[in-house]
Amino acid sequence: MIDFEEEEFHGLPCYGKVVCWIDYLMIDEKHQGKGYGKLAFEKLVEDIEKTALGITEYAMIRYSLDNDVAKKIYSSFGFEELFTLEDGCYALKHLKEM
């Protein structure tokens, strides 16, 4: 669990902003490698950008450090690695200018 009130997070670009936290996106192993994850993520990001009440400025997701497929998918949608902790890598996307 990240506590963004900690002083070490004050320098993050999303500090003090409205962030949509994408908790998990998982595709069953028997359906991986078929493009479903990328399609699901595309629809998820579209929905966040269209329906987040016009106030959400950033989207953030966590993924395992060794999950190169997730990193590739998320970066293809403009998510940039923000920082890593022992529980994973955190990626952030700036959705719009406020």
C-alpha cells in the first residue's frame, strides 16, 4: 500500500492531483497471448479518459517487475515508469491538461 502523504512522494507529478488507480488487470493464462489484454486495457483507458467525471488527471497502474509483457502494453498506451518498490513497478499516464 502506498501512502502518497509520505514526504518522499511529494515530488511525484501526480502528487495532490486526482489519480485513477487501476488496481489489477489480469487475463487467464489459457487466454494470454491472444491480444485480449491489450484490447481490455485499451477499453479501460478509453473509459477512464471519457467517464472520469472530467476531473481525473492521471491514471496509475502497478505491475510485477518481471512482467515485460505488461510493461510493453502499458507503455504502448503512454504509461511511463514512475518508480519501483519491492512489490512492483508503478507506471503513470497524464490524461489531460486541467
